[in-house]
Amino acid sequence: MSDLSLLQQAVALAQAGDWHDAHAIAQDSTHPNAHWLHAVLHKIEGDAWNSRYWYAKTQGQQYEHFGDNTQAELAAIAAALAAG
């Protein structure tokens, strides 16, 4: 399975509430959007410090962009992955 496919699977897992398996994929991914997903997963977990750390590794994403609406942010990640 490609890194993109795995990351898409991780987003779907996160959307379904499976934080653990989504996190396992995100932390092992080398895809450019993996840091963004990793950041959102830590936001979901309630670990703001760790979440902000991963946002700092993204290309332009910020903790505040989506506020607490993590489902909308996961949908944005899914759309970004689908767009290539």
C-alpha cells in the first residue's frame, strides 16, 4: 500500500474515532501531510503542546485555523490528499 493510501486510511480511521490506529499510521508516514494529520490527532487527544509541535512541522497549517472543529479539519486533510 502506498504512503498516500495509508495516510488516507489514517484519516478515515480518525474520522471514525480510531485515534490509536490513525496515530500509528501518521507517525510512520513520510507523506507531506502526515505532520498535519499528526497535529490534529494530538489536538483530538487534548495534548495542545504536542499538537502545536506537529503544526510547526507542517507547511502553513496552524493550530488555530480550524479551532476545535477537528472533523472539519480531518475533512480538509482528506480533500488535500485526494487532490494529490
